Amino acid sequence: MANKMNSSAILASLSPQEILDFQVRNGMIDLDDVRASIVDTERKKILKAHPYAISHGKDGR
């Protein structure tokens, strides 16, 4: 039980940046996946706010 409380105290003392750095260093989070997710989310947000249908013409524009 003491070990579990010690782990909780360690986690409580870490900043969000330190936790993120740990996860990246240990392969728990892939920054390329995070970046792609951010871009996808922003693209969906913009498209949702766009009042007109977006389509491509036959010439690809």
C-alpha cells in the first residue's frame, strides 16, 4: 500500500509537461499522430462552419 501512495505522490508532483515528455520518450504517445489529429480536428471544425458545400470541378480545382 505504501508503494501505491508513493507513486501517487510522485505523479502529483509532476507537471503536465513532464508527464507528456515521459510518455513521448517511452513510446506511449507518437507526436506525428497527435499532429495529424490536431490538423484533422481543425479541418473538420472549419468545414463544419463553412456555409456552402465544397466540391471539386472536373479540372481538379
